[in-house]
Amino acid sequence: MTMEVTDIVWVIVKAAMVAIALLSFSNLAVLAERKVSSWIQGRVGPNRTTLPLLGAIPILGTGLTRMGLFQPVADGLKLLLKEDPVPDHVNKFYFFLAPVASMIPAITIVVVLPFGQIIADGVASPLVLADLDIGILFIFAVSSLGVYGMILAGWASNSKYPFLGGIRSSAQMISYELSMGLSILPVFMWANAPGAETGLNLFSLVQHQQLVWGVIFMPFSALLFLISIFAETNRLPFDMPESESELVAGFNTEYGSFKFGLFFAAEYAHIIVGSGVFTVLFLGGWHPLPVYSSAISLPEGSVGTLLSIGIFLVKTFLVVFFFMWIRWTLPRFRYDQIMKLGWTMMLPLALVNLVLYAIILALMTPVTH
Amino acid sequence: MEITLNHYLILSAVLFTIGLIGALTRRHIIIMLVCLEIMLNAANLNLIAFWHFGPNPILLHGPLFTLFTIAIAATEAALGLALVLAIYRHFKTVDLEQVQDLKE
Amino acid sequence: MTVAFYIMAAIAVLGAVMAIALRNVVHAVFSVLLFFSALAGLFILLLAEFIAVVQVLVYIGSVGILMLFAIMLTTKVTGDPTRKLLSRGWAWGGLVSGALLLAFLVPLITQSKSESNSQLSNFNPSVKDLGLTLMDPYFASVGVIALLLTAGLIAAVVAASSASGE
């Protein structure tokens, strides 16, 4: 192979940087969730946890303490240091495998997610770990593996509530994967209309949205996709697998300490990655304005690169905030309502949406022969 | 040693035979379905290998036929597992040797 | 390439053997998932990336979960160790399979010359080419497959729900 050793080291360093960024974001998302929930419910939220030396700094330290920024450290330490109980009745191997299996897909999807651009000599190239031609298919393939974590946890726990949680989650995720796949087909039909050669590449899709964001041209697809990622990430109102008032804590009832922490972090990592995918598909990635204007465009060089990353992250975090907002606003669906919604509403609507946009795009395309 | 078409064909023959042995000797109904999938996958490997080493890969016959096979295999798996559930509810067993009655 | 092929081949054979030999059905399904992923790796070696991703999407993402689902609904976690593993007349089955393997392998091994160079080096198959070929010469086949999938979906729903209706 032609790869030098330094190249390989550089690739590993980049991958580690992205993985660490994702994990820190998911830790901060836990704090953000607590703050958002307290804000919505008229409370204060975590504001007491402090570190011995840092917290004593006059204005900065107390400010950080008030913002609750030391809370994730305390939470993490608590989860790490607590006793790790393994019940006797579980299947040990799969019981340990499950938290890992639920974390892997979230970290893997980030590999193909473009999070910024580098403009050099007028040519834009993506800031991404692997620029695959079949990016979106890769995302679907990997995200379909996410259900294994839950199904394994539910089955290996060998007890009633986790088992029900596991069964529910797998049925729910299979059901909503269909409408998720169907809802984004119009986007790629649009991006591959004659004159635009995007393929299934995510970077080209973002560049295609420079003129107009996907969410403006096809808001209905965006809505269907957003609902589907709510279901796929098991967020309220779709948090069937762990509906705590019915199933104790669902699939992770038997888990404690660090293994529970992994599940917890994986949930938030999935939310962040799902929001990132939504940003790339519908919110125009790093393009600052919904509709193109020549006055505002990203400059060349490192400033432009940093700006593009910043814009992408801001959009992603806004979607994450939307996730939290919904959680503390809506009550939970009943299980039969979820299945009914998935199969008799989402799926037909996604099909209608697909046919509709096929017709619209065919009418928009000038007849050449 | 360079990897040739024969390497892939031998591998696929071995995999197909493993699947066949399983399908003919095991009595668990889900394992039988698993073995069918193994055999179909071995056939897919053959298709792709012939396409890769064949004279005219630009026609894309191998991937297309594999795509069709995968679609059929997915249908077969979904239908087969639905039948497994039906059989289990009726006979209360997943042991094929005990599924013998045509009537109640 | 050579090393990668042998590693993938070893994983595939190991996964397949474990899938048919293990007594615990859940272990068997997980070994077959290993087999599926090894095959996806082999497809990548053969420059069929699209098929490799579809393999992961369909087999590991859906068929594997369906199998686990069927197992969860029909067996207990610990399994049933007293249950017999092999069917009656398993020796005949093994014999037939062995004979078939011999029939496969003898011509392959005795043939000394084999195709080793690929025409694919100057042609990188893209998803677009695949899609265009699928939609032009093979349009009828796509229609038939779509019909088959729909029929399979309806049949699966009927088969699973009529059993619960009793």
C-alpha cells in the first residue's frame, strides 16, 4: 500500500479527536438536558457541584458552579466509582456486550458525517473522516445495528421488564426504520436531478443545499425524518423501551454503575449524531442562510473552515435542544399508539410524499428529448 | 501467492456445504433458516467473484444479481420467521421432528 | 490483499461452522452475524462496496434482528440442554453434503490455471451506474422483485397474525 506511517498516525489522531469531541458533547448534553428541563419546569437545576480549587476562583469559579459545569464530572465519577452489580440470573457474556454494542453505532456514524468544509483555491473539500460515495447508505446500515444493544440487554438480563423493553424497542425500531428510509428518498431524488450529480455522498448533498436548504424545499420529508429519529433514538414521546412508569427502567433495569453510564452516554451520543445527520440532510450543513445570497458566504482559509464547523455545530445543538424541548413538553404514547402511528400513518404518508415529489421533480425537469 | 478466482470458488463451496450440512442435520427450525441464509450467501459470493474476475465487469451483472438474491433472501427470512411463530403457537415446539401432524 | 482474504475467509468459515454446531441458538445467530460481516468484508475486497453495505443493512440490520426476535418469542434464555441436537437420519444428510463438497472441490483443485487478474482495475463501479443499469435493462426484474417483496410482506403478516387469532 502507498500509505505512509505518518498518514496512518494522522488518521488515528483525527479519529480520536472526533470520538473525544462526540463523547464530551454527549456528557455536556446530559447537563444541558437537566438545565433545559429545570428551565421548562421553572426550577434552577444543578448549580451546587464544585471542584476544590477551580470553584474557589472568585468570579469564574462561582460562575461555572452556578452554570452547573462541574456536574458532568461529578456524575461521571459517581458512575465510575459505584459498585458494579451483576445479578446472578443474567447471561454474563451478552450482559457485558450489550452496553458496548449500544455505544458503537453512534461513534461509527460520525465517521461519514461531514462537519465542515475547507475552501482552497475556490474548491471546497469536506472535513470528514471518510468521504464515502455511499455515505447515507453507510449511515442506515450502521444505525440499524443500534437495536442490538437494547435487544441484547433485554434478553441477557433474563427478567421480565428488561425483556419487554427489549422486545418493544426492536419492534419499534424496525417499524420506524422504514419510514426513515422512505422519507429521505425525495431528498436524494432532488439532489440527483439532471444537472446535479450528487450520488449518495453527504458532502455533495450539503453543497447542493447551498441554493436552498432541504427543509425549505421539502418540509414534509424533514418532519417525517425528524419523527423517525425521535423513534430511533428512543426519545420521549417514543421512549417505549424504558418507559419508567410501566417497565421500571426498561432494558437497562438490571444495569448499574459504569455499564448503565455507557447506556446513558450512548443515548445522548445517538441524539447528537441524529441531529448531525438531520443538519446535513435538511438544514444545509454549514451554509449560514436558508436561501443563497452572494453577500454572505464563507471566506477561504482557516477562518472559513472554523466558521463552517461552528455553524454546523450551532445547528446541530439547536436540533438537540429541540429534542429536549419535546421531551419535557409531550407525554408518552401508548405502545399500540406507537405501532399504529408507525405503520398506518408514517409509512403511507412517506410513500405519498415520495410519489408527490417524484411528480414535482419530473415537472420541474426540462424535457430534453 | 496471489488470490485467484479458484480461491473464492473453493471458499464458497466450503461455506455452501457447511450450510447444507446444517440444514440436513439440525432439528431446530430457526437454525435451519440460518443455514438457508448461509447457503444463499455462499451463492452470492460466487456471483460477485465471477463478476470480479470475469471478462466484462462493466455490465455489472454480478452486483445486480446479488441484489436480487438479497431481496429474495430477505423475503424468505421474513416469511420463514413468521411461519416459525405460527408453528410455535400451534405445536408449542421449535423441534422440527415433533412437527408431524397435519391436523389438530 | 492476500492476508485480508485469508483472514476474512477464516472468519466466514468459523462463523458458519459455529452457527451450525453450537447448541445455544442465540450463540448460533451471533456466529452467523459474524459470518455475514466476514462476507461483507469479502465483497469489499472484490470491489463491490455497494453490495457490502446492502449486506450489512439487510442481513445484520434486519434478518439477524428478525431471527433474534423469533428466538426470544419461542425459547427461554437458558435454552433447553436436554433437547436433541440432530435430526433423525443426520448421517445421510452429512454423507450427501460431503459427497457434494467433493464434487465441488475436485474440479476446482485439479484445475491448475485460474483467472487471477481483474478487469476492474481501470473501472470503478459507482452506485449511479448500478442504478442506471437497474432501471434500464432490468426494469422488469425490479418490478417482479417489488411484487415479490409486497407479497412476502402480506404473507408474513397473515401467517403471524392468523396464528395469534386462534
